[in-house]
Amino acid sequence: MLLADMDGEKLEISPIIKHLRFIQTLINIIVVALENKRLNEQEIKQAATNKELELARNMQTLLFPKSLPNTNLLKVSAVYLPHSEVGGDYYDVISLSNNRTALCIADVSGKGISAALLMANFQANLRALVRIAANLNELIEFCNQKVIESANFQKFITLFIAIYDPNKRELSYVNCGHQPPLLIQEDGNSFLRTGSTVLGMFDQLPSLKTESLTIKKGDKLVCYTDGLTEMPDANGDQLEIEGIKTMLKNKKSIEEVVNTLENCIHKNDKYREIDDDITFLTAQFL
């Protein structure tokens, strides 16, 4: 039928063949129109998604402290660089009774919206529980159960939290599977590792321990997530915690610490290739 018309015994070329070029052109125009329509619908959906992500990012920004302590007792600074519009890192500074201050940093497994939602839920629980828990051990046990209830053993959270008591010049802390913060003191720098495993993995945390340290004037605490330790060093290898320790050696003020870390990030063109959020929280005890 496409090749010929039969008119009795007379054989002629089909009109379809005669107008084939016109038909092909028309079909091409229709295909392009349909593709443009599909792409336009996809663009509208993407714009809506981007708007939702922007809203989520703005909402997540509200979860971080609006202001950080800068007093004659304590000076705190923080930097948060999410890998995408929203991330799974979290830091906080919480004022407690008797001039005490809680400093914490956390990181949820995974990233994106699901990680951000879990971390927002965790932050709300932590802020409420830190004021009613009798001690750090009880606080961590409460937090572990809350993560299990929220994530059902599907996601995990690493957490470092410390409570500074200026009256006793004492820093009590617990590290739950997080990158060990660096305590910078005149007589040497040390990593704060005492604690337990990540939150949300076990009903009962194994070997949960806390530690208390005497703090002197000028001591500095540097907390960070693994996005910072995964930064490449001058040789192209990962910076790791020892690289951070070396980089911050002999830094006398919190401003020097922050500037050094920020320069390390922004002067390194490869930091944007890191598939993780980058967060650090620094405190100087005065």
C-alpha cells in the first residue's frame, strides 16, 4: 500500500511516496514540538524542586545558632559548607545553667533531604534532652534511643558533645564515633576520643565513657566533620586528622585557627569535588 496504488490493472506510484519528503518534515516538526513540551514540563518540575530545596535550605539555616558566644569567658566561631542545598552536618552551642555551655557537632550517614530531616529531628531532641539529663551518659543514652526511633537502624549519627563549666575550668565530653576534636594547649595538642560508637546502631551503646579535662586560659577546641579531613593535602592525599593537627600547630588565637582552616578549604580547587559537607566549630576558653 505504501509502494503503489492499484487502479484496476493500472499501476501508479503511491501519493504517500510522492509526498514522503513533506510527511517526513511534518513528523520531524511534531517530534520536536513534543520533545520541547516534555522538556518544558521537566523544567517546570525542576524549578519547583529547586524552590523546595531552597526553602529546605533556608529552614535548615534557622536550626543553627543565630549568634555564637563572644564573651570574656568563651569565644566561639563556626563554618558550615553543605555539599548540596541541604546537608547532614550539624553544630550547636547551647547555654545551660550556672554559666555552663554545651558545644556539639554531629554528622548523619548519607546526605540530602533525608539526612537533613533526621538531623533536624535529632537537633530538637538534643536541645531538649541536654537540659534535663542528669549527666552526659544519660544524655547519650536518650539520644541513641531517639535516633533508633527516627531511623529504625537505617541511618546513624556521629556526635561529639562537650560541656564547659567556667566556674570549675572543666570540660566534660563524650565522643560517639565522631572525628576526634583537637584540643590545643600550651603543653601540647591532643585528640578527644573517649566515648562510644555511633548513635542509632545498637540498642545499648557498648563501653560508653565520658572524660573531664582541666582547661587553662587560652586553650582552644577545634571540632570538625569528615568533610574537612577528606580534603586533599599538598601531595594530593587526604588531610586526615594528623594533617589538621600539623596545620594548626602554634596557632595562638581562634581567629588564626579559623583563618587557617578557611584558607585550606577555599584555596584548594579540589574541595568542591569532595562528596560531603564540610563543617567545623572552634572555641577558645578565656
